[in-house]
Amino acid sequence: MSYNVLKFGGSNLKQKDDILRIVNVIGKYDASLVIVVSAFYGVTDILINAIEKVKNDESSIKELTDSLLALKKETLDEVIDNVTIREEIFEAVKTRVKKLKRYLQGVNFFGDTPAFVNDTILSYGERLSSLMLCEILKYFKIDAEEILPEELGLITDGEFLNATVDFSISAKNVKAAVKNKKIVIVPGFYGVSAEGKTTLLGRGGSDYSAAAIAKCINASSLDLFKDVDGFLTADPRYVKNPRRIETLSYMESAELSYFGAKILHPRTVEPLRQAGIPIRIYNIATVEDLSHPLTTIQRASNVHDDVIKSVTFSDDIGILKLKGAGIGNKPGILSKVTSAMDHSGINIKSVITSQTTINILIEMSQLKKSAELVKSLDIHSVSEIIAEDDISVIAAVGNGIMEKVGLAGRIFTAVSLKGINIEIISVGASPVAAYFIVKKTDRAATIRAIHDEYVK
Ligand code: ASP
Ligand code: MG
């Protein structure tokens, strides 16, 4: 049996029209479907804030659950005309919210949230979405069935907040669970540990859930529905008339999303690459013909002359600079620093060393903490520690960037000619990307310089 896996994100779940669009899209398929859904827009953030509040404020439990119920009721009122059916669905929603309420009461009672309780509570945004969507589809005569990740047997490595799917166990489970089913609805964002505990797959992780399921059942495609027009050659805020990119390789799309492009969660391609399952991206507001996705991500095609496909950037990264004479050559320093960071849960994006400086790129939210950590290590040969937060990482991405002799150097020159000072350039860490670190104030001009000269 062949399946398409579809994923609808929070941005597809904001208002009445969104639900009707989803119903319309599903009607376009002939094959069997597994549909993965995110929480309705903003609901995960609401739950995150609620957990904090609930710890020492019992009344906020009712506030939260009432407001969630009101949101769901509003959607049902808009979409379902039949009063009896509407009430039946609302009853089912209430039952699920009651469970959430009990977890929240536990948090309030203990004044604390153990990791497994935290992950369970945060999964309720998705659990409510999938229930709602499944029931609404049934109302529209689409024969859908909800299967939760714990019922699918989507097993993870058990790491809370940021788990990874264990395919050696999950593949056969998931295959068996969806066998002979026509339309299955699955809440995204979580799997379960071998002991059956809910483990989240990281913020924005529903894309990854969908990719993992697609891999488990060897789907013919993973179709992502967005509210934007696929991948573009650059951010339209900085470049006039960027173009849509029709095809990207797995690696190109992974690099673009790792350093900035918000359209795809960076982990999405990881499960699909080996199996060669294509990712097709559509704009839900305009999708007509499924055979014409806006962007398709697939195995690399041949390297052609117009190597650079897209320029992206991230402002969410800072640099921690460790300075010291000959520091780049001294054994042991880097490993000492990185293992300390690893222990403290600091996520290193990249490391670039020179003779006198070790530059560690770190998520902005962890920059200060990492500087303090390195200070506390009191490493003899580190004479100065600088945390720079006013930088932007610009990535030029394209298959073959490394094979094109001198390309990165030419880009460097093109940018310099605009009077921009590139602080660091990094080529070679990825075969499909070159990185340029500039001051934030130079971000827009750098993107334009690279885009206008090299993205054809
Ligand atoms: N709802 C989750 C989040 O906001 C997962 C997702 O949207 O993909 O992080
Ligand atoms: Mg998302």
C-alpha cells in the first residue's frame, strides 16, 4: 500500500477558512494518507506559559482550560452546522481537556513539573488538534481515524523536550498500525519512550514527526502545507523580487533551515534523505494541482553553473571568542570547553579556529551562559573571553559551492567591494554552504550583494 504523509502546521490552523482548506486539500488525494497536525496557532506557547503559572496559582488551571475550550468551541461553531454533531464533538474535546486538567492539578499540587509531566502537558496542543481535525473530517464524510503516537508505537530515545525517533523499533510498529487504513490523523510534536512516556521532539517538531512517520512507512512523499510560497532565493524583506526555488537537495534545504530559513524544521530532512523520500511544499491558500509543488526537496541533481541557490541569515546566533597566544594549536582546550558546554546543555552551532582565537557559534539565548561557563573553567591559556551578540550569520547555499574553485573567495571580494567588513568566513564545514559573519548593521547589504551577483 502506498501512502502520502501530509503535515499541517499551526499557521494552517488559525481560522475557519484554514480548516475548510485542509478539507479541500485532502479531497485532492487518491492514495492513503497519514496526516500529521501541529497545535492550533499559538497554543504551545500558551501551554508553556501556563505550566509556570499553574505551579503556584491554582485558579489559573481553570482559566487555561476554559480558554482552550472556548477556542475549540469557536472553531466548531464556525465549521459544523449540525448542532447535535457539534455538541458530540465538543464533548469529546472536553474529555480530553479534562485529562490535561488533571496533569495541571498535579503540577499545582507538587509545585513542580517533572520532565515527563512537562512533555505530556505540552503535547496537548497537538492532541486537541488531531481530535478536532479527525472529527471535523468525519463530519465532511471523510473516513478518518485518529491514531496517537503511543498507539502507533512511535518510539524515541527517551530524551525529554528534544527526543529522536528510534527507527529500529518504530518502523515496524508504525507500518503495522496504519496497515489497511485509508486516512490516519496523528498529533505531531511527540513520540514515546520505550517505557511509554511522552517525549517531545523539539520546538517546531511536527515537521520532524511527519518526516519520521514517512520514513517508517516508506511513504511516496512528505507533503508540507505552509502559508508561504515555498523556499525563496532570499528573504523578501531584504531583496527585491526574490524568486521561488523549485528544487533543492536534502543537504541544501537542511543548511538553509539550520541557519535561518523558518519554512522547514532543520531536522525534517534527516529521516528522509537516505530513503530518498521527496518533500513537497505547498501554500495551502493557493494549492490546486498536487503535481506542481512550490518547492520539491529531493536527491541532489547535477551541479550546474548557477551554484548559489539561496542566501539566508540568522540573527539568533552569537560568537563566543576565546583568545590567547597560539590557542588554536594547543591540544585539549577545545575539548574541555565543548564537553563542559555539552554537560550544561549548550548547543554549539559551529566552531571556527585560528591561531589566536577559538570562535564558537552559539544560539543567542545561551551566549551569556556559555561565556560564564568558560570563565568558570579558568583555562590558563585563554587570556580573553568575548561574547559578541551584534552579528548576523549569512549563509550562501548551493550544491557544488565547494567544487567551484574560488567561488567563496569571489563572494568575499564582492561583499568587501561594498565596503562591508566580513568578520569571519567559513567554508568547508558543509559541502553545500559558505558562511559569512558580519555585523547586524551590515546584514541587509551583505544579503543583497551576494544575492544580486550570484543567485541567477
Ligand atoms: N506545536 C509545537 C511547537 O509550537 C510543534 C510544531 O508546531 O511543530 O513547537
Ligand atoms: Mg512549525
